[in-house]
Amino acid sequence: MVVGISEYDDFKTLSTTKNDATRMRRFLLEVAGFDSVYQLTEEEATKATIEHLMVDVLPSQVKPGDRFLFYWSGHGIARKLSGGNVAGF
């Protein structure tokens, strides 16, 4: 699953996320040997759509020995973890 979101209400607009998602989808299909890739950008990339794919669609398609990749192009956040480490999400 490839997701690219550039428009945000509270953050700076990102200019390359849709192109990033398209290039990643092309790479996965043409170079990396993936059989199918769901690409969601902008208005398509809703919480409901992502949950539907992750809960209702993909579990019946991904079989033992298959590969699954979730690629995100967009804003994220950094959170302080216990022990003082920082992780990006």
C-alpha cells in the first residue's frame, strides 16, 4: 500500500508526495516484483479507506510467503519515548 498526502490543515503543504507515491508504486510493480499495489493520494487516503484495505481487503489477498509494504509520503511527528529516545511516526 502506497500513500501520499500533500495537503494538511495545520502543516505546510508538501509538493512531492503524490509524485513520490507514484514513483514508489511504479518501482514496486516494475522492479521489485510486487503483483499489486494500492495507491492512495490526497482525498482517497482517508482513515476509513486505509482501514478498509487493511482489515477487509488485504488479509484475504496476502498469503504466507507474500510480502507486504506500507509506504507513507507525507508529514509525520516525532515522539519522545521512555528512556529519552525519539521516534518518528
